[in-house]
Amino acid sequence: MEPSLSISEPSVAKDAVKDVTVANFKADVLEASRQALVVVVFWTPRDSLCKQMAAALEKVARASKGAVKLAKIDIDRDQTIAQQMGVSSAPSVFAFHAGRPLDAFTGGMPDAQIKTWIDQLLKTTGVGGAETAGLETAFKQAADFLEKGDAQMARAIYADIFEMSPENAKAYAGLVRCLMEEGETAKAREKLDTAPAAIAKDKALDSVRAAIELAEQTGQSKGQLEKLEAALAQNPADPQTKFDLALAYYAAGRHEEAVDQLLDIIRVARKWNDDGARKQLVKFFEAFGATNPLTIAARKRLSSILFS
């Protein structure tokens, strides 16, 4: 049911939306997210899509009776946080709870889909008195199986969810992810490309789409791993070798080492290859997902390097 504001709640609605800079980010996002779901939109008033997204998010936040707060970050005035978060375009939207990012997407989204996205996050977090649905329990079980390397069990759960709800993009993305975990990149690409029209452009597919693109990009790199490690030992300062080794590590599933190589390039040769290492790192973040512990840790390290 659509939440609504009563006449007695003007202060709640007023506090629901804030302009945020690096000076108040900790208080109005990180600390505030321990009591509410905080949605952060990186935007610019110069862009019509940004203004549209900001207005849609404001509407949901003001109607949520304090469960949702919106933090608006104008990238024209303050780019510090955007760089820290690895934001490369606007609008970009992040959801924070308990002091950490839960989910994110870039670009536009229909108003109804925004509402659905936020409602799902409220259910997942229990903010505003919402209870975690059994569906979320099933998703967590599937994710746990994937993390343990049991793609078969994860696929069975995702398949059951999708059978019951044929327009559940998150379940479909899970099925594609299972193929990726089994090394079936071509089949994963085929399944993604043949997604039902109703969900083909859903943001839930963004992370797995990025993972497929990276797998295709790094497909030939895995076999070069030993050669590249030897080359780097001979010339430890060469950024191109570090970059190629990062792709080889990614292809081999050694994601932390892949991230390390790119961060090292950024640390010693920040502008190398037109900021190529940071751009590649952002692609890694997209593939890992905004809530992946490696993404969160790497974003913090990136921020430390950029603003040291």
C-alpha cells in the first residue's frame, strides 16, 4: 500500500531530503542510515534525467514517514564523495543502511520501479517495521550456496523463484550468475541476451551483465598469468604489466589480487592511460556488486589513495 503523510507530520517530510557534501556525509548518510534507509543520489541540476530522478526519489522519501531519507549530492559543487564511491556518471543512486551501501544503480528508472526497488530494500532491512519476506530468505540461501561454490543448489532456488514469479529480474540474474560461476560464459551471455522483454532492462541484471563483459574481456588473460607475473618481477614499476596482470588475476578468480594491482597503479601513476586503472576498477565494482565486501573495502582504499 502506498505510504502517505498526515498533516501532523510536516517535520518528518521536511527532514526527509537533504543536500549533502563531504562535510555532512558522515552525519546525514552513514549515521542516519542506522535509523533509516538512506538513498543517495549523485546528480546535477544541469541534466533533465538527473532532475527527474531526484524528484521521483524525493516523492518516495517524503511519503515514507521517516523510513526513507534522501541525500542529494550535486556533483557540480562537490565531486569528493563521487570519486570516493567510484561514481563515473550521473544520475547514480546508492542505498545505505547500517552505515554501509546495500545496493546501487546508474541512470534512469521509471517511478514505479523506483518505488518497488525501495520497498524491496525496506523489506530486506526491516526499516519502518517491514518484515523480511520469505522471498528474501530464499535469495539469501541461494547467495550463500553460490558463495560456497554450490551453483547447482543456488540455481535450483533461483529457478523455483522464477517459476513462481516469471518477471522477477533478481531471480533471472541469479540464474545467469550460476552459469558464470560454472565457467559457462557463452551460455550466460545467451541467457542474458534472451531475457524476457519485461525484465531485459531491469537494473537487477546490471551486475551480471558487467561480470559477463569482464569475463569476455579477460577470457584470454588467464593463460598468461605466469608469464605476466614473471614480467612484473623483472619490471615492478611497469603499469601496463600490472594492468594486464590484474585482468589475468580476475580471469583466474583471484579478485582481491586483481584489485590490488589496479589500486597500485592508481597509487603510483594515477593518470596512466587516461585514468585507465580507475576505470577498470569501476568495472570490477559493477561486476562484484555494490554490497560485495570486496567492493566496499576497495572503495575505501581507493578513497584513501585519491585523497591522501
